[in-house]
Amino acid sequence: MLAQRTALFKSSGTAAARTAAKAAAASGKDIVDLTAGEIWSDLAPSVRNGAIAAINRNLNRYTDTVGLLELRHALAGKISADTAQPWSTDEIAVTNGAKQALFNAAMALLNPGDEVLIPVPYWTTFPAQIVVAGGTPVFIETRNSNYVPRLTDLAAAVTSKTKAIVVNTPNNPTGTIYDRDTLAGVAQLAIDRDFWIIFDECYGAFAHAPHTHDSIISVAPQARDRTLIVNSFSKSLALTGWRIGYLAGPKTVISAVKALQSHTTSNPNVIAQHALLHHLESGDPVFQLQLQRQVTNARALGLSILSALTLVPTPAAQGGFYFYLDLTELQRRANRTGRKSNPDDIVNALLMDAGVATVSGTAFGDPAGVRLSYGIDLESLDKGLRRLTAALNTWN
């Protein structure tokens, strides 16, 4: 008999979409996979060289539970530059990707029954980890405000049980970037009503002009003592498989996280740590600039193709590398003809009939959306989006 907590969550919706795409491809179908939250890219030379050097030095032993001191020092410098605030090594924990940073934060902050505000659509892991930690997700609808939460809606949702809010910008899945006024308003609400801010900026390296990404701490330094920053190098360096991220926050929280991590995974992979340290110390921006250019070009190509959609608005795609399609009008038209359509139906039809794998908005708490990744190569992206556009324009 399984533990009761296993009934509280299910496998990631994005992971399920990837699995379905692979199964369809394995059956012989020509599939363009737009599901994965990663960029197709070679390794950064600085990361490769750092890893090889670490292997050649026979570095195979434990590091400090929350990461190499030298790496945390380098990260402190990076975060200080990002936030315009000084950071020290004991305010940083290196983790096995951003997921562990988020899990550590939930376990360190939440008591049973504590409520956490989560704007919808949301990355599927946010509510799952909160539930595992004994907390209660409180969802804030953003569809009618361009996927940015209204401060009045947030304030109305705060109760005596509110312990935190998750702020994810640039947002997964919508690609929305929160403006400075919104960030300042969230910070002031957290101060006034005494709750934590979990600030996930994993897609911060990809803000598309004229939009810019700002750290909430640089906008509202007064909220620093109640803010936890979650980030990783999975997106910014295309290192999804390396599982290397970090959590930054007050020393008391990081101390609790260190104790927790010592009983879960211990330190992150030592080779990955040294590879990242070498990259940060090299100070070479060329690879990241090339990656940003690759994403920018893919976005431009994708928007030009998606502009031909007739019943679906062209997505804003302000940041990150996702197009998020609002299917509201398409569903309304289909319902008028007696054909009920939800995102799962549409995603399945796109996969089986058009050979395009996407992620249903239901994975993100949204009954009228579909997420498309444009982190793949341009040729595949072009083919996949043209198939998708043709399919949606003839949907009936």
C-alpha cells in the first residue's frame, strides 16, 4: 500500500507530453516535438573545458552540502550584479536544478495548511511541491489581464494563512514578463501582509526587446529579507541534463535548506559544479549571446508563421522560449457546432493528425491554452508551426 501523499500529485504534464511525442515517433509517425522546455544546443566551451579539467584532476569526492565555497562566491557576485545588492556565500545554496531549490524552499517555509498564491497559468511543479510540503495552493486567474496578476486580485486572495507567493517571470508557460510596477506592488503587498516571495527567474536570460527582465529585489530592495530567488543554468546555458541551480535568500533559510539537503541529495554533482565555476570565472559572454540570438531568431520565425492563425491570437512571447496560444475563440466556435473542445482534445488531434507534439494548458491549470517550445532547430520549427497553423485554421 502506498503512502497517502502519493495521491496528492501526478506525474508532470510536460513530461507526459514528451512521452506521448516519443511514443508517436516510435510508432513511425513523422513528429515535430514542441513540448520540451529546453534549447537544442551544443555545450558552452567554457562548461566543457571546466568539466574536462575537473575530471583530469580526479575530482570525485563530496563538496559542501550546498556547493563549493568558490562556486557560491562566484554566484554571490552574479546575484549582486543582478540585484544591485551585496550577497554573501552563506545566503546561497547550490542545488540539483531549480526543482530542488523550489522543493527546498517549500519544505523550509511551509507548515501544514499554509497557503501559497500562484498565478494561473502556472508551471505544473509549483502546486505539486506545495502540496507535498503540506501547503495549499491558492490560484489567481490572469487570463483577463494579459497573464499578469492584478494586484487587487492578489490582495483579495490573501488570508491569515497566506505564507508565500510564487512569482515566475519570464513566465512558464505564457512567456509573459512582469513589469516593474507589478513587481513593486507584489513586494509591497508581501511586506504589508507579511508573507514570503518565491521569485523564480529561470528564464531571465531570455527577455525579448523591448521587454526587459528585472529582479524583484532590484525593484524593491526593502523586500529582500522575505524573498527567495530561484534560478538555474538549465535554460541560460542549455544545461537541462546537468541539474545545476541555486537558491538565494536570508541566511536562516539557507541554513535550514542545508540541513534538509544533507538528508536528501547531499551536494550537487561535483563535475557540474566545477564546470559552472570555470564558466563563471572565465567571464566569456560569447556562448550566451549566441544562445540568445538563436532564441531570438526562432521567436521571429515562429511569430511570422503564427501570425497566419485566424481563430487564435498571435502570442506575445515576451520572454523565455515558449509560444502560448489562447484557444478561447477556437473553442467557442467549435462548441457552437456541437463539438466540445478542450486543450487535451486539440493537443491529441495535433499530435495524431498533424504530427505536432504540444503541451495542453490543462497541465498549467488553464482550460484554454496550448504551449509550444521554440527551443528546437529552425527547420523543424518551421515545419511544425506551419502544420499546426494549417490544422488550427481548419479546426471544426
